[in-house]
Amino acid sequence: MEQWKQHIMLGNQCFDERQLLTAMTHYQSAKSRAHVLFEHWFNPEQSVAALVVSYHNLADLYLREDNPAMAEKELRSIYDYILTQLDKDLPDVKRKRALLHGLKQSYTALLSNLQRYNIKGGAAPPDYIPQPKYLTEAYNNDRSTF
């Protein structure tokens, strides 16, 4: 987790200093590390948060570069990844809750990006991404998740 944090902090510092290529390198490294953590880390909230932050930071970088289509690609990637993980049989309730929280964050960011930038050229309109059944079910069954 410390390696992931270091890449995120260095990426954020470079982002603030407008050293965007270096920031991108750190965010990509953080993203790779977050995937390893997700598979092996004992704390589900931290591992899912690491994934979401890594992808969202990279999306923010693309927005700063005035490239909303690439930002959408990153947001859609984490959204789809979390959906795939939720489709697996998850006996661990904490992991499922962490994934649901990450899904909500990614869903909101993806819709916001699509609406704000009205992305054309192959990108789906906001109504093409329905609210996942997981969010509706989780909200109805356990409002403490949100």
C-alpha cells in the first residue's frame, strides 16, 4: 500500500506543478499497483479506494489536457472492472460493500463526465449507462452502504 501511496502523492505533486507526463507515469504505476493490492490486500475498503482513486486521478489528468474522451475511457474502465468483480460470487460482505461504494463513485463520475463534455464519436450518451442493479439493490437492502 505504501508504494501505491507514494505513486499517488508524486503524481499529485507533478499534476499540481503541471508536469503532466511525469504525473501520468506515476498514476499508471499507481493503477498497476492498485490491481495487485486488490487481489491481495486484507482491507477491502483500502484496496477498492486505491483502484478508484488511481483511475479517477488519471481521468482528471486527461481532463486537464483537454481530452475528455480519454478521461471517459479511464472512468469507464474502472466502472466496468468493478461491475465484473461484483458479478463474481462474493462471500465477503465487506469486500462487496467496498465494491458497491466504488461503483457508486465511478458511476457518478462517469455520468458527470459524459454530461459535462457531451462526448461524441463513439462514446455513449449518459442515458446509455443505466444505474447498475447493484446500486439499486444495495440502497434498498442496506442504506448504510451509502
